[in-house]
Amino acid sequence: QVQLVESGGGLVQAGGSLRLSCATSGGTFTRYAVAWFRQAPGKEREFLAAINWSGVSRYYADSVKGRFTISRDNAKKTAYLLMDSLRPEDTAVYYCAARSKALIATMLGIPDEYDFWGQGTQVTVSS
């Protein structure tokens, strides 16, 4: 069983940056791929980025490609999402998720394909 805790959210002006962290405990971090999703009010949970256990393979949604960067530090058992050039439409609750099986391109955006979730952290981008 893996516990995930997100942090780093907050209020930022458009054009600014934030780095979210996803700290894990209770499991072997290198057994899991990690992904970031977000959910805005009234909208479905949206896939943003994923990274495999070693950090070699990374995947991004088109909506954030070039602005967001996913990474992980296996020694710290933590994954990160660096968000640059933030826009008001990036306002949402951001979640990290862990998956014990290998990442497959066709399943990246399916929340049910992930085994564990954090509680989320709010990101608000003002115009």
C-alpha cells in the first residue's frame, strides 16, 4: 500500500510557475510509475503527465506539453510537476497517482488504471 501526499499548490499570477511535489510512503517507490492529473469544478479528471519508475520515459498531454515537466527523485521517494507559463485555465485541484504496472500509452489518461491517489492540492492562477 502506497500513500501519496501532494504539496506545493497555491495562488499564482498568470505567467508564473509552481512546482508540485508528490511525497510517497508505505511502499517501494521504484515499483511505481507516477502520473499527475487535475480536475476543475464541473469537469472530468484530466491527465497531465506520467513518468515510469526509472524516470527515463515521460509522457505529456498536449495541453501542457512544453509548459509542464514531470520528474522524480527515487532517493527521496518523491515525484514532481514543474509548471511554467501558468494560465487561468490551469486552475484546478492537482492529483498525483501511482501505478504498479508499466505505463502504456493507451491507458495513461484513464484514472481507473492507477492504483493509488493522493488527496490533491489546489492551484489557482489569477489573470
